[in-house]
Amino acid sequence: MSYLICETTKEQREKIVAESLGNIEASCNGCMAGLVEMYQDYIDGKKELRDINMEFNAGYISGDEVPGRSSCPMGN
């Protein structure tokens, strides 16, 4: 099965996200709703899953590894 936008319909992408996340009824104080929002660009055909996941993971790179981003002052 392909996950690429060019090879799936919007309905298939919605199903892929729903099955991947499990319960998307946001029953855990809104955490799942945030995840669904994160993948909305994939569902809408604007960004591939790979790109969304890479953007999410980039938020966890330390300031020393990203030019222009400072390190956490609490860690010093």
C-alpha cells in the first residue's frame, strides 16, 4: 500500500491517519485532536507524511545543531 499523496485519495489518507493514531475522538484531554491537526496537511494533499514527521522531529534538535536557535537557558 502506498502512502504518497499522488497515489491516494483524500478518503484513503483520512483512513491512514485514523488507523495510525487509533482513537481520534480526543478522549485524552485533547492530545489526539492535536495530532489529527498536525496531519491535516497530509489529509488535504498539501504535504507528504515524511515532510510532516521531519518537521515535527526538527523541533527536538538542540539549539547548537540549528543556526539561529539558542540553547535552553535551563540546561546551562
